[in-house]
Amino acid sequence: MKEAARLINVSELIRDYRMMKREIERLQKIIYGQSLPMRSWGITQYGIEATLPKGSSGKSQVELRDMDIREQKQVARLEEYQRRVYAIESAGDYLDREILKIVYDCMLSGMTRQEIAIHLEISRDSVDKLRSDIKAQIGTNTTFSKLLHGEKCAV
């Protein structure tokens, strides 16, 4: 993959995060009939639980093959958004200072820079600096990039 295609627009991801969460819930209800908790996305079971029969919350391969083009596109969009949201929510773990983690969490909650400044009792300029640090650290983190692009990585 070309490096130009690998550039990550962290600001756009953070801005779109809450919209993607809402869209995931909507698509899950359309496709599966219910919204699934994030912790169950792609989770592997081990031990006796892995051997027990269980109903599938998703569609079978036959059902997936028989879906119309619109449904197939919805499934593809759902999988893409789930991967992005997982990467965005994991990104806070890769920040090197606690204040950056707090500001990042506030950003994901949709707080404005003014609201963050009031919450932390710092200036808006300080918030801007912290936001820049967050974007730089996340944008250069290879684990985040691999999660975002669906590549295998040891997490």
C-alpha cells in the first residue's frame, strides 16, 4: 500500500467517532435485529465455552450470499465502522501522559475545546497544544494504524 494512502486524519476520525457509533447501532439493528455490545465483536472463546453449540447472532454464509447489493454494502460499512471505532477507542491506551488520555476522552465525548479548558482549569491554548500532541502521537502510532487498516498486530 502506498504511503500517501496510509495517512491518517486523526481529527476527522475523532470528529466522526460518535456518528460512527450511532451508525453501527443502526446497521446492527437492520442486519441482526438487535444492537450488539462492542466487547462481543470478533471475540474468540476458549475452553469449554468454545466447544458448546450456540446460536449465531449474525447471518449464515448462505444468507450473506443471498443478500441484495444494498444489504451487502451495509454489512461492509458496518464492518468498516466497527474496525474504526475499535481503533479509535483503543488509541487512548497509546498516549504517554494521563492528561492526554483525559483530553482524548473528552474529545471523544464531543466536548469543545472551551469545555475541556473549563473542565481541566487550563487555557484554551493549552488545550490546543494537548490536542496537537494527541493527534501527533496517535497519527504516528503503528499499532493504531494497523488496527485502523485491519492489519494483524500483536495487541
